[in-house]
Amino acid sequence: MADTVDQAAKTPDTQQPWSELGLKEDEYRRIREILGRRPTGSELAMYSVMWSEHCSYKSSKVHLRRFGELAPETPVGKLLAGIGENAGVIDIGQDWAVTFKIESHNHPSYVEPYQGAATGVGGIVRDILAMGARPVGVMDALRFGPLDAADTHRVLPGVVAGVGGYGNCLGLPNIGGEVVFDRSYLGNPLVNALCVGVLKHEDLHLAKATGVGNKVILYGAATGGDGIGGASVLASETFDETGPAKRPSVQVGDPFQEKLLIECTLELFAAGVINGISDLGAAGLSCATAELASSGDGGMHVELDRVPLRDHTLSPEEILMSESQERMMAIVEPQHVERFFEICRKWDVLATDIGEVTETGRLIIDWHGETIVDVKPRTVAAEGPVYERPYARPDWQDRVQADGVAGLARPTTDDQLRDTLLAIIGSPNLADKSWVTDQYDRYVRGDSVLAQPEDSGMLRIDEGTGLGVALATDCNSRFAYLDPFAGAQLALAEAYRNVAVTGARPVAVSDCLNFGSPEDPSVMWQFERAIAGLVDACKKLGTPVTGGNVSFYNQTGTQAILPTPVVGVLGVIDDVAKRTPMGFAADDDVILLLGDTKDELAGSAWAGVVHDHLGGRPPAVDLDHEQRLAEVMITAAHQGALTSAHDLSEGGLAQALTEAVLRNGHGARITLADDAGPFVALFSESTGRVLVSLDRDRLEGFVELCRTHRVPVRELGTVGGDRLDFDGRFSLGIKELRTAWQAPIRAVLAA
């Protein structure tokens, strides 16, 4: 028998499992104050999932509000929807709009790697769909423990199979992302999934329930017991094998059901029968009902016993907390209901009328004729606790920054330089990732213009005009550890540059901020500094943050992950035919290096791979230079001036040259700069640099373009041959380079 509102009023002293549901004592006390009585079991379930860290952002809201300081304009058009919606929507011209967002599914992917990763993809795809857009591409930013760790062998293959399996079945190209290995992610991998969708301006839909008497229709898969509490609770506690960590079941995905749901929803939009819509992700029905009601007219009545179930033993509380996948909720005018059902039947999608919009200002949920929920929806969805967590710069930060690389032995002979280069390109973080990316379909739909391992993924949006978008995600967590403010800016600058080198203009940002426990003042200091860095940099670059995700409690016991503020940047290109790829493509082309190289090696691949060292200060970021560099790259692409362009980041010039040579099998003859010495020239990770190649006939005009934008340029050598030759110092054949670069991940994971 369900716990009703009447019973709750008559039995105020009934003991309730608020702690087991993740609520704090003061939060439970506040719920009682809001209601003027104890909550029913169903109300307690709703508040617990909606007030969880994952859903309410209760520890991050006070800092995330700073993103509101950013102008609601992008370099190509205004924001049509921003933070607070399922995903941000950007006007990209020609009546087209693009929506994109990145979110985390970290803890579920550790518990059950395949389903955790798969449902992470499914959830972000539905966020994009709910805006009225057709999903057209996905990306994934992945972090794991050391490549040779036993648990990495358990987690990584399942995560990759889940990302690929779900996305491939949906027919969505996976066009980019990252795979990073570090000790701090052992026991707490990061699975961040991004989706991008396209729509015409008039197709934009928002998540709100308006129109008294309009019907509330649940459609998609039936509700099951998988994922009860799911990400909403799982992602809101520290992982601890011996402690009271919450480990509810992970959601189970069905990509074929989601494909039907996508096509059905797009036809429903086209038919004009949807007033408001929301996907059912974290917190399931609790979230969809409360958020739709609170952002609409404020009232909704739901008959919970009408919800189709896969498991008929589920209690009302479990139905409200279930995070079963492939479900959506729509608000439909009565005269459109039959047409709505007709379209759902066509696509073999289950649809059920479970309630209506009311003028009561309350969310009322009944179970077999008795009221089990009677709340003001905003108290569930929008007025949860807001914490100003204490934060303080940790004592160890000064020691870390003081422990620079000056005392580390550097290669001095040509043979040592050669061995260092091979060690770096053959390290797990810089080695070939095709073992992962070959499991993803990168070209399905036929609009993938650039995909992994290019600097950014690029998709054609309009076949007639060639209008397209480019996307990149980046974060060097080693830099963020050394200086969270600068580390976040470096992540943004790298993603911004990766988009610009292809010829696209960077216009907007989505972020996925992965940190340890917010109850740790040092973690909250890292988080606050990263937010401040992003806000400051986005202002200077003119790239608003359109939405994103915060993932806290990424730690096992007291060991937090390295701070990992992943930044996704979206760019727009007028004609994808004018893109610039990354690999050397024509013999006798001139090779140039744009930007200045300094002795900046703290946190570098060299320091980590060769010396297992992490200390000092990260490279300095110059955002004004990044903007001028981007203008050079965008203009050069439009003019068709360059044969290739590849940004320099982790591994410096050595890594960039290796990747540019191996992309198409063209060798290069390089003269290393004498001013800083060959070691710094090869392995420095100074930011704001790009490696380009071009026909010599184009050289004078391109150098003048660089001069106009005050971008330093240096001639390095020429493309050609079957070797990477460094001015007689040392030389490596393409075959030897490829063997060293491809070996690590394949050798470990193939076994």
C-alpha cells in the first residue's frame, strides 16, 4: 500500500530512510518545513534524486552563475537557448542553428563499463533531441587509469564498446574526442559524452508545460527497475569500496529503441503536435514532471499507475526514481493527442497519456486514486539547497609549483634527443588511438568532413552551401593540477585553436567540469579557480558558455582525480570544402611554425614520460595571441593558402611533426632553432603554436598575413622523402616512427 499525503499528515513521527537516499539531516528537515508535514515515501524519493549533487548543482551553482556574465552573442549570431535548457542552441546563419552539449557518466561507467558508457551517449543524444534538433554527431572524452593497470583492462574495453555500440547503432558518426591515461583515474574513470544536433530556427523547442488542460504524454520505452537512483545518486557520492557509497543499478540502454524514438520525435515536431518536451534522464519521471511543471504554468496532475512498466513489482517510489532509458515526456494539446498517438504507432513507440497541465500551481501525483505527491514543483526542481562550500588554496600548491623542472636531466646528444622523441610518441597518452577509434563509425550519414585523428571533427550542415561546424574537446589535467585557473584557460585555448586550425571560426563553449569531492576545500578551490579562468577567457575570446555539466565526487576514498575541466568548443565554417587538414600532403611544401617557443616544460609530456614528474607552473596562455592566430588560420583556409595545419600541444613540436608525417606518409626535413636549443625546440609545450605547410608560391602572401596579425612565423624545412630528418642531427624513418607510435595501446589491449 502506498504512503499517501493523508497518511503523511497523520503520522508525522514515521521514520524515513532519508540518509540512505543521500539526503543530509538538514535537507530532510527543510523538506518537512516546505511541506508542513513529513514527506510521503514518493515525495522523499523525488526530493532525494532532484536535490542530489548531480541534478541540483547545489555545490556549484554559486560559481556557475558567473557564466551569466558572458554576452549572449557569438561571433556569428546570438544564443537561441543557453544555460538552464537541455542544451545550448546557437544561430549559425542561413536560418540554421546548432545545439551541442557535453555531459558525464563517470561512476556508472566504472560500475558497469558497457552500459554506463552506452547510456551516457543515449542521454546526451536525447538532450539534443529535446531541443527540436536532429542529432548528427557525437564525441567522447575518456580518462582511465594507467594503461597497464588490471582495472583499466576491465573498464576501457567495455567503455569503448559501449560508446561505439550505442552510437554506431544510432547511425551517428563519432568525429573526435580524447583518450588519456593517468594514475589519478584508476578506480574513477571519466566518460564525458558530447552530442551535436542541427535544426532550423523555427524548430526550437523548450522544456516547459504550458496550457491548462494540455495532456502529459510519456512515450518511448516502458519503465523498468534498471537505474533506480542511477546517475542522480551514484554521481553524488565519493567512491569508496569500504564506505557507504551509493551503488544503485546502472541503466540499460537499447539504441534501436532510441533510434525509433529519435525519428518519431522529429516527425512529432514536424507535425506541430508538441507544446513542450523533456527527455527522461537523471532522476527520470521525478525530473521530467517537476522541471516541466516548474518552468511552465506551474501545475501538473499525473496518474502514476498509468505509466507502462516492464517490471510490475515496482513501487511508486521506484517508478519515480527509475532512470530507465529511451523515454521522453511531451505536453500536447487535446486536439493533437490522437495525431500524436498515430505517429507513435507508426514508429512502434509506446505512448501513454498520464496526466494534464493544471492551474493549481502544484505537482500532484496519484497512485490508484490516492494522492502520493502534492508539492510545489519549483521546490523540487529549482529551489533545492544551495551550498557555499568553503574553499581554500591547499598548502601543497606552493610546494608543487616550486618543484619545477630545472633540476631534471635533459637530453644533450643527438642520440638522446632521438631516444626521447621515440619515448614520447610511444607513450600511452601520445600514441596512436586507433584501437579505440576504429570501433567507432566516423563517416555514417555521409557528412563527416574531418574526424579522428584530425585536430577537430567537422560536419557538413547544408549540402547546398557547404555550411559546416567543427568541434574539439580538450583538457590537460596536469596543467590544471599545477594551476587550475591557467589550466582551464589552456584547455579552452587548445580547443579554440584546434577548431581554428581547420578554418572554422570558434563561436561557443560547452564544458564538463570533473573534480573530486566538493566537501574538500582544496577541491572547491580548484573548481572555483577553474570557473574563474573559464569566465575570464571566454570574455576575452567572445565565446559564451552555452551549457554543460559538473561532475563532483570523482575520487576513491580521499584520493581525488586530477582536476579535469574538459572544454568543448564549436566553430562555424562557411564552406567545408575550404577546410585545412592536419597532415603533410605534398612534397616540396614549405613547413612553417607559427608562434613563439619558450622554455616551458613543467607538466609536459617530457617531464611525465621521462621523469614521472609533475610540478612547476604550466605554460603561459596569451588569449590575445590566440585570437590573432585564429584569424590567420581562418583567413588562410578561406584563401586556400595552406596544404596542412596542425596545432602544437602535448609533446610539442616533436609530436606535431610525427603526427603530420604519419597522417599521409610524407617525410620532412627540419632545421631546429638554435636560439633555445634543439631540446626546447622539440619538446617545449608553449601554447599558441601551429605547424603549417604550403606551396612555396604561397609563402610570401602567407607570411604577410602573419605579419599583419602580429603572429611570429619561422621557416622549419620542407616536406618530402620517407624520413623525418632533423638537419643531420638525427633521422627516423617513417616505418620506425609508425611502429613506435602504434605499438603501446595495441600491444596491451589486443592481448
